[in-house]
Amino acid sequence: MGLHTDRRIITTADAPPPAGTYSQAVCAGGLVHVAGQTPRLPDGTRLNDAPFETQARQTLTNLEAIAQAAGSSLAEAAFCTVYLTDVEQRGTFDSIWAEFVGAVPPSRAIVQSNLPGFSVEITAVLPCRCA
């Protein structure tokens, strides 16, 4: 017998569709768990060859769009995991990150990763306020 939790799928056309068998985000237990977002436009176009700054900004824009679809924002995030192919980009990332998370940033982990064609991927956990 498993634990039953009501779940609600969060979807928005303002962020790219999932690239596999998963949801953009799931609201459960009052929290929204946002799947890893990468530098893709809402139509799915990949920004693989774009400069790091462009990739980071688009990834955060995607996260913000999904957060808003759940009635939240990145400024309210509880925790984010940031995957970078080059951790030397951390300072550049932090400057862009600050624009999205505000004066009270969430807790965060940065992980060096061998991403498939991207420089950055980010997941987030936020409060869910969708109706």
C-alpha cells in the first residue's frame, strides 16, 4: 500500500515542452517541483551554440514561466539545483541568477555536469498556489 498524494500537473506554453516522458512541473503537498529546464525557447528551439549568458538567462526565463503557471515565482523558490558544464561560469551565472531570485535567494546546489549540448540546466522547488 503506497502513500497517496494528490498531484497536479503544471504546464505552460511560455516554456518549452518536455523533451521526454515527464511533466514541466508537478504540484504535490503544496510544493511545485519543476523539471530540469535547459536553454530552449518555448517552441523547443535549442540554444546550444548561444553564449553562456544567453543560455543561463533563457533557462531561468523558462523556470520563471513555469513558476508563474503554478502561482509562484523564482523569487519564492525554496531550493534549486543548478547543473553547469563549466563551474568557472559560476560568477557569471550568479549575476544573472540575482536578477531572477531577488534579495532573498533560495538555497541552492551547483553541480558540475556533462550536459548534452547545453551549458546549464536548473531544477526548482517552489510553493504551489495554482487553483
